[in-house]
Amino acid sequence: MPDNPSSDVLLVTGAAGQLGRRVLANLLDVHGVAPQRLVAVTRDPAKLADVAARGVAVRRGDCDDPATLAPAFSGAHRLLLISTNVIDRPGVRVAQHKAAVAAAEAAGVAHVVYTSMPRPDRSVIPFAPDHLATEQALASSPLGWTVLRNAWYCENLGFTLPSVLASGQWFTSAGDGRVAYITREDCARVAAAALIAHPAENAIHEITGPAALTTAETAATIGDVLGVPMAVVQVSDEELVQGMIGAGSPEPMARIWASFDSNTQLGNFDIVTDAVERLTGRPPETLRAHFTANKAAYLPAGAGATT
Ligand SMILES: NC(=O)c1ccc[n+]([C@@H]2O[C@H](COP(=O)([O-])OP(=O)(O)OC[C@H]3O[C@@H](n4cnc5c(N)ncnc54)[C@H](OP(=O)(O)O)[C@@H]3O)[C@@H](O)[C@H]2O)c1
């Protein structure tokens, strides 16, 4: 690694994803990193033509095709490994992420930042072992590493809300379990800061929103902001699964989605830290602020329009 951190080449994998794009924007526009120091790796470089036009090196890299990773990672000093989105086939991501870790090591990368999830060691979510195995692969490598255990995105609620808005009922098996929702943008701010930082030690950070809310509190907040009353209906895990299947969700995905609620009830998302402020200098956005700023995006087209 060069002595002068400002000469480090910073690489972002999965750069065309929603998080990856925001991380690149943070590095360029907030931290003022010179584009010549950045490498954006994606399966489809055409999607990042705008980023390439700013002077960032855009390279093709696909964790399903490890041979692409050696040229993609060449010359990088610090690398953000964004977890892939293959959540419906547990185990696939382990191979993808291990290929990336091995390629980073072979390319002489000094430090890897990885986007994990809360408490992967005790989570009941089917894809949690993928994150745990990736954390372990980093820990047993000679690489320096920073693990960002990102809490659940506020934006995930966009998948739940259409049926809630249509029926006025929010079915959940989460009981009084709490989730410290965080915005994707705050996760991107943290990832950019972690990629730039030169920590003395490897570390796991729990990246959370500012408060852990029950489903009742979440529904009350969102209902208040959107102006739509929402009744929270507690059901069993299996009733939740069957309800989603009845609404048209394939059973494997219904079981994954329902496991978020089971995991919430077990307390595995009930973590609040000051890591966002500590790592970025600014506290995370609240759920209320996020929904207030993005109200129109969460309401059905036409709803809430003024005449
Ligand atoms: N905390 C949460 O609530 C939450 C919610 C959703 C997702 N996540 C996790 O956080 C990650 C980033 O979130 P996001 O919002 O950016 O999701 P997204 O927009 O769905 O992005 C998917 C990401 O997966 C990458 N990817 C997929 N297959 C890949 C492969 N074979 N090799 C390399 N990269 C591959 C994509 O990279 P390219 O398209 O550039 O190749 C992209 O960065 C997700 O992939 C998922 O692991 C967390």
C-alpha cells in the first residue's frame, strides 16, 4: 500500500447497483476523490457510461466468472465488495464473494470493505449464512477488512406498503420486535467513508438508523406522514407465509420475506449504534424524515395529488 493514502486507488464492485452508484457519487462529489483514483467494477459497463464520462475507470467484473476479477481488480489498493443480490439461492453468494476475496488478495489489495447484515451469526434469515461465511473468509485472509453490517433499508418498506395501502392492514409476525431502519443513502455515505478511512484495526460496524421501531411504531409513523391509517395485524409466521403466497408471491420468496419478521421478533434487528455519525460525521436520517422527503414515491400514482 502506498505511504500516502491520497494516492490509493479505490475500487467499488457492483458499481451499477443502487448502493454502488451512491457510493461512487459520495466519493466524487462529497469527498472530492479524483476520478483517476477510482475504479468502478460492474457486470455491465454500459450502465456506467455516465461515470466513465467523468473519468472513472469502469471495468467489467462478474463474481460468477472469477476470471474477470483479476483484470478488474488490478492496481486497486482498497476495495468495497458490495454483497451481490442473489438472495433466493442460499450459498451462491458464498462462492461469489469468496471469488472476490481471493481475487482481491491475488491483486495485492490491502483492505476490503464488505456490506454484511445485522447479526448474521444468529439470524434466521435463509441468506444470513452467506454473509457470515463472507465475513469469515475475510477474517481468515491476510487482507485488512472492515465489515459494515447494514441494518434494513427504509426503502425495503416500499415492497410491503402497496398491499398495506390497498387494504389498510399491515400483516406481520414480528410482534413487538424492533428494526432500526436506515436509508440506502446513509449506507452509501458510510461505505464511502469506510473505503477512504485507514483504520488501525479490522472492525465490524453495526450500521443502523437512529431508532429501533416496532411494526406498530413504523406503521404509525408512515401512516401519519402519508395520511393513511394502517392497522397492524399480528399473525403467525406460517399465516404470514400463506398470506403472501395467496397474494401471488412464490413460496421460496414468501418464506424469505416472512423470515424478516421472524428475525425481527427474535430481536436480531434490534440494534442501534452511533456508527453512522462516528464514521461520517453526520447522524442517520430518521424513518419519518425519509418518508416525508419521499412521500410521493411511496403513494400510488395519483394519490395525494392536490387539485
Ligand atoms: N440492508 C438492506 O436492507 C438490503 C436491501 C437490499 C439489498 N441489500 C444488499 O446490499 C447490496 C446492495 O444493495 P443495492 O440496494 O445496491 O441492491 P441492488 O440495486 O439490487 O444491486 C445489486 C448488486 O448486486 C451486484 N451483483 C449481482 N450479481 C453480481 C455478480 N455476479 N457479480 C458482481 N456483482 C453482482 C450488482 O452489481 P452490478 O449490477 O454492478 O454488476 C449490484 O451492485 C445488495 O446486493 C444486497 O446484498 C441490503
